[in-house]
Amino acid sequence: METTDAFAGLECRDCEATYDAADESHRCPDCGGILDPSYEYDAIDLDRETLESRPFGSMWRYEELLPFTRESAVTMDEGATPLVDCPTLAEEFGVERVLIKDEGRNPTGTFKDRGQTVAVTAATQHGATDVALASAGNAGQAAAAYAGRAGLDAHVYLPSRSGFTNKAMVNVHGGDMNVVGGRIDDAGAAYEEALDEHDDWYPLQTFVTPYRHEGKKTMLYETVEQLDWAVPDAICYPTGGGVGLIGMYKAATELRELGLIDDLPGLYAAQASGCAPIVEAYEAGRDEHDPVEHPDTICGGLEIPDPGASPWILEAIRETDGGAVATDDPDILEAAVQVAKREGLEMVPSAAAAASGAWELAERGAFDGDETVVILNTGSGNKEADVLRSHLMSQGV
């Protein structure tokens, strides 16, 4: 495998067993736990000046902190997304600054590209010919795009409620699209059945591959560097499976380990009240969630009733002195509309939960007034413009 110098291998989050990345590619073979890429941080010689001298053109500029070499990567120059100042929102929230990290500028229009560039690179290095996953929509589209670029066949299982753009683009990228009646759990069940029949398919499923959260951690690297190495006081992240939140938590601890920052940003998990297992567990003081029996939110990307990495998510928000907040669907859709009206930025509805959550936190008095707050916009509003338009029509607009 073409790995970077400091990449040490994979470590199980549960039993702490370690593995050579060439030998193991997915879950821990001993206990079934999540495998996490590990590094010899003492071997990484990286300072602010070195990073600042590099073009801000791709997330692979942080190669030393990723498993694979840039030369071996299946990449479309994803990452390097703008961090946009939003002065009107800052005034509304009563804080010093609000910035939106606009992941809608990625090649397929969402932050999923960051995870799939690393995961599909791993698939090519393991000699895969076919990749597969179940997805609410955006991850499936991204997987099809990166698989196509790598010359692999992609098998994507989407729930029927997935948006038209995702379904269309899986096909356009050459993927084998399978639409399953019901919700994400139903798509997941169909995917598992297909895996049982095709043991040569390489899974790209969240936290089954160790590499999707590894790609998404670059959002935090970029954010801190774009703020001239000032750590934001709060980062509001729209949380379904929590892959990006966990990635950013890991990234912040890595930057601190390397002496590039001193403090960790407060990480806030924002969910829809119709499916808020992380918020419920956080407020109850639990270390793990209870699955939501009847999830119901229009935000398909957040409708994850049984997030498999909830202990890690809860650790992240507690260890960073962050929190968790849930808001109702109408408030989430209205937040997307208000961000578009006031700041011009187009947020996908699921991502607008982070904006809605930040508004709710401000109303609760969570901010003192001198904070820098970052909101993650995980996808372009064009992905689900029909949902936002329907919200306006329901108001007679």
C-alpha cells in the first residue's frame, strides 16, 4: 500500500487491538468494533509556516495527517472550501462572528466527497473491483462519482425518499442504483442482503470502512487555518451518523498534539427533534443512545435512528465542552431560508439543522457575546431546492 510515513495502521476503538492496514480493511476481526487510523505523531514534522506555503487547493495538502499519499489518491481536488463571514447572523445571534463552512462547493456538492476520496483510495489499494454502500443519498452519489473516477463499479442502495438529484447522479456516474421502499434502515437491510451474495464487494459504509471519518477531519484543519490558527468557540454540526463531528474531534486533538493549537473547539451536535438520539442521550447524561423507534423528520440526512458510533459522538461533545441541540423541522427549513435571504448562502435542509440549532443556542443564552461560531453547511441547497420551495409555498410565499 502507498501509505504516508507516519501512518501506523488501524486501532480498534473497543478492544484497542492494532492491525496492519494492508491486512484489515473494515471492522475489527476480534470484536467487531470500529477501526480508527493511527499515526506516529512524533514522526510528523509539520508547522504553520509549512502549511501556509502550500496552495489552498485540496484537502490532500494535509497529506502527512492522512493514511495515503497524495499521489495515490483518487481525488477531484475536494476540500479547500470557503469559510464565509456572516455578519447579519452574528448580529442576530449576539456574538462576535458567525462563519459558515460551505461544503456545498465540493465536486458532488457535499462534504461526503471528503470521506469518499479516502475510502475509495483505500478500496483501490486493497484491489477492489466493486464498492457498495447504503446511503440516504449524498454519500451514495459521492461514492458513485469516486468509484467511476477509479474505474470501479459502485452498488448504491438508496431509500425511496432520497432526493431526485442523488438518484439521477448515481446513474450518471455509472453506478448501479437500487431504490428501496421505506427509509434508510430498509436500504441498509437490502445492502446487507446483497453483501451476503457478493463477497467480493468492498463496503464503503459509515464506520465499516475506517476511512470516511478520516477524510472528513480535514474540515477542522481547514477551518482553524482559515481563522489564522484561532480556534472557534463553537462549531455547530448537523448530526445524523456523526461522521464529520467525530472526524473534527479527532482533527482538533491531532492539531493540539502537534502543538499547532492549544485549545479544542466546542463541538455541538445539532439534530432534528423527530430523530434526536444523540440529544436525548446527552441530556439524560448517558454514554450511549437509545434507538429512536419512530423517526420522523424531513431531513433525510439526519434521520439516523440508531447511530453506531454514539459513544464516540458523546465523548466528542463532552470532552470539548460543547453540547447537543434539537429543533423542529419547520424551524430547520426556515433557518435555511433565512440564511439564503440574509447571507446569500444555500444550505441543504439537513445542514440547516446546524443553523437552526445555533439560533436555538443563542436564544437559550448559551453565548456570552464575544464568541466565534462556525456552522457546517454540509451540502448545497440545490440538492433539495424543492423541499425549501415547498416550505415557502406552505407559508403562502
